[in-house]
Amino acid sequence: MVRKHTRRAAKAAYAVSLAVAIVIGLIAAGAGAAASKPTVTIGTKNFTEQYVLGQLYKQALEAKGYKVVYKENIGSSELIDAALKSGKINFYPEYDGVIVTDLAKKPFPKTAAATVAAAKSWENSRGFTILKPTPFYDSDGFVVTTATAHKLGVKTIADMKKVKSFSYAGFPECKTRITCLLGLKNIYGLKQVKFVPLASISVYTLLDEGKITGGDGFSTDPPLQGNKYTVLKDTKHIFGFQNVVPVLTKSLARDATLVKTVNAVSAKLTIPAMIAMNKAVGVDKKSPAAVASAFLKANHLK
């Protein structure tokens, strides 16, 4: 009788210890799976669209269980590229034409596909890579008020050659970029341009106040959706092709779930979608985080 009770007690103790071991094992496995996901340190440049893009990728990755360190408003392409090279970030959204012409200092590719290929080749040569491009593109544009376009009789950038002198506003980095002021001077021959660096006032405010003749706008800027402003035709294609590509380290790109998650977000970013989100943040003053969250939920990405 005593032996039976002893056997039962031993069996019960064994069963309990086995159950505990299984639970501990499951917890450890879960912790191991979480630990195996790399930490993603996302950086953004210094304007509205970048804040929206950063939040879109950040929140989508967090929804998949990734730890994301978020570093917003780092600055220009040159500054954020330096942050990538130094290891301060390992992921950021960039425009493929900017990678090729402004960072790599390569000639203008003639097609969108060639631009993506050239951007990927250059990033690969440095130990980084890019993921799939977004459907939307955001190219620079020579913007004037429609009233100014009519007054000067200009439809293309080349038409500005007949204007004796004019002012052009852009972010400070515009001054040294072939896709901006250098392109206007060296490719279009507009040596008579006076550059006005943008600070806290937008190019559209300066145009409205008559303080500049033209300025560096972007194709997804909400103000360009009406007919108040005119974008002069870029017949020499100095602004290139500018689809967004996530730039990241090759080690991050080895994570299949991460790549799938990021590509799924990028695939939904059409021109109308970006204009709407840029407007929600830049005009309606909603937070980039809230706008990105609503978009991701609506597209079942969060």
C-alpha cells in the first residue's frame, strides 16, 4: 500500500516537473524567437513626407514584433547617409534618383528601371542594399505661380533663359546638387539665377508673397494639386526619377519577414495616397504617427 502511494506521488511529481519544463521551454522558445529579430534603427530626413514614411515603416515593423529605434529629422540626404555609414541608423527611406546623382555622383539614368538598378548597384558596393521601390515618385520641380508663368511667358525651364534675372528658393543642399541649382546653372545654362536658401518659411509662402520668382517644389506637395502654381516642364530631365526605396544594411535584408513587411508597405504607396497623407500632416496638422497608423490599419498592415 505504501509502495503504491509512493509510486503515485512520484508519478505526480514527475508530471508536474514535466509540465513546468514544457512551460519554461515554451517561454524560452518565445523569448528566443523575439531575441532573434534584429533591432531596426530607422532614420528620416527633415520634411513632412519623410516623417510619414518613417512612421509607416516603423509601425508596420513594430506590428510584426520588431523593436524599432526611431530617429526622425536627421537632415539632408548627405547627413542621413553619413548616419547610415557610421552605424547610427540601419534603415531609412530615400529617393532612388537622389542616391544615383546626389550621393553616388553618377550620370542621370534614362529610365525609372535603370535608376533603381543603379541605386542598388551603388548601395551594394558600399555594403548596403535597397528594397522594392514605391509606386509613387516625388521629383523636384521648378515651381512658379501660374500668374508668374503667364506674365513671363514660360512653360519650360529652358524658357527661363529669356528672363534677365530671377530668384530661386530651395533647401540649402539644393545649392550643390545637380538635381537642383547646379542643374539649372550647368545643364540649362541659367547663370542669372539668384539662390535663396529656405529656412522656416515654405517655398509656397515665398512665392505667394512675391519674394521669389520660382522655387524647388516636390511632385507630392499638396499645394500643387490646384492650379494656383505651375511646374515648368523639365525637358532636360535634371530632376530624374525619384521613387522611394528603403535603404538598409545587408544584415537586415537577410531577414525575410522584415523584407516582406517593408515591401508590403511600399507597394501601397501610390501618388494619391502620399498626397493625401502629406496634406493630412502638412495642412491639416495631424501627427505623422496618427496618419500612418490610420493608413496601415485601412490596408491591413497593422
